[in-house]
Amino acid sequence: MKIAVLGAGGAGGYFGGRWAEAGLDVTLVARGAQFDAIRRQGLRLEAPAGDARIDVPVVDDVRSLGDLDVLVVATKTWQLESALAPLAGRLGRETAVFGIQNGVEHTDVLARLLPDAHVLGGTCRIISLVTAPAVIRHVGAEPTIMLGPPGGGRSDRADALAAELDLGPPLRVLAADDIDAEIWRKFLFFAPGSGVGSITRAPIGVFRSETGSRRLLEAAVHEVVAVGRACGVALPAGSAAEAISYVDSLPADGTSSMQRDFEAGRRTELDALAGAVVRLGRTHQVPTPTLATIHAALEPLERRARGELSW
């Protein structure tokens, strides 16, 4: 099985590195300093499951990948279209493609850009970050990928792919009974937690403990549950409590990728997280006052990162 991981950041680099360490045929797609460092010195993983230095092939142009069995898209949500454009007409008939972005709309984007036969739904859980070029540190959450056919249910293709990619404790890859629900289960805690962390500039252990910020977190989680159900996602009773409990289980010093991007002045996934909740809530006439306020408070910073505002 020939695998490529498009985007070798904290998540994609970790997953691709673990697959390469296990002997799978993996190529990473990276750019800039990350590409140069991986090509020169290999990839270094620092993690509770064990540190490793891995020599893994890396390219900076997806058009050089050749035939693939699996393409894992690990870019930011806003990078999807530009990242996939060079692959138009280049994928083999049997290539499976899935994204592991943080929002709930990435599978729809893949389905719009690629033939339906290629696309699987995907989501992941991990707290990891690039601490230096070619160095990725896993700091929290059991590394897990879930995948399945869009719209729910099981498929032989997803089951076989999960079995091939599952490595046990270093990286679980599981076939989901309802991938749409699994994508939203992550979104329930990720969109609220990313928003509250970004406006407070505090780590998880602080904003989940302070009375005011915890109220914001809980209110935002309930808004996402309401929007998800209005979108037809099968979120069972207790989903909000499960999401809040998951936030309570995360490392106290953890931060989201969106929060770290804001702190570094980089473009973020604000539009794919709080922005998506607000848009979908408006479409389905579900009030989202908490996440609308979070989105409005952060939008000037996002626009500055995109070069649309300056001060």
C-alpha cells in the first residue's frame, strides 16, 4: 500500500512518521523549512509512546507523488482547495482520499473537488505541534484516526483501510459506524475549546476551571450540539456532557492549534470552527449567541493575519 500525507505538520507529520516507522510505504508532502529539514535530517517524534527519528521520503510538490492507494489530507481547512488543485485528474481510480481537519465541512470540500469514488470521511484526535523544523511533539490525547463512507454506515473499503493503517497504541485507526457523527463529536469540544482558548489566551486547565470561561465553554458546546442535530447528525442524548468531560480529561497545559496560530499571528481555522457553527445555525434557525460573540471578537485578528487589516 502506497500512502501519502499531504501536510506534514503536528498531526500529519506524526501520523505519517508513525506509519513510516512501522514499515509502511509513506511519502510526506511538506514545504519550506519543514520540507528542507525532513529531507536533510529525517523526522523526529517526541511522544509518550516513544521518541523516534525516522527517515521518511518527502516531496514539496504533490504532482511528483505518482500512483497512490491512500492520500491523507492534513492541511488546514482553508488550504484544501489550493492543496488539491494540482491533483486534478492525477489520482488513480482506486485512490482513497480522506481529510483529518478540525471542522465539519472538509469532507464536503473533498467531495466537491474530487470524484465521489475517491472520498472517505475522516477525523482525528491528537494534541501535537511542530516545535522546530522536522520535530513534532505529541503532548496529549490518544492519537486516533476514524474513517468511513460519507453519510454513515460501514464499507469494506473503509474497514480494510483502517485495519491496514492501525498501529495499536502509537496510532489507532478505526472504521466508524457513522463517520459524520464522529466528525461532529470532535467538533463539539474542538470548536468551543478553540474559541474560548483563543479569546482567553489561556491553556485548557485554566479556562475550564475559571467560572466565567467555563460557562462560555459549556454554553458553546450546547450550541454546537443544537446545530449538529438541526443538520441531521445523529448526536445522542448526553453528547454535550461527553464533550465537556473530554475537555476536562485533556492535559491542563494543552492548547488548540487555532489558539497557537492566533498567538503566532498566523492565519487560523476560525471560519471553519466558530464561523461554521454561526453559518449553519443561521441556515437552520438555531441561535448561536456564544459562538457568534467569540467569532466576532476574533475576526479582526484573523483578518489582520490575512493581511486585510493592520494596526
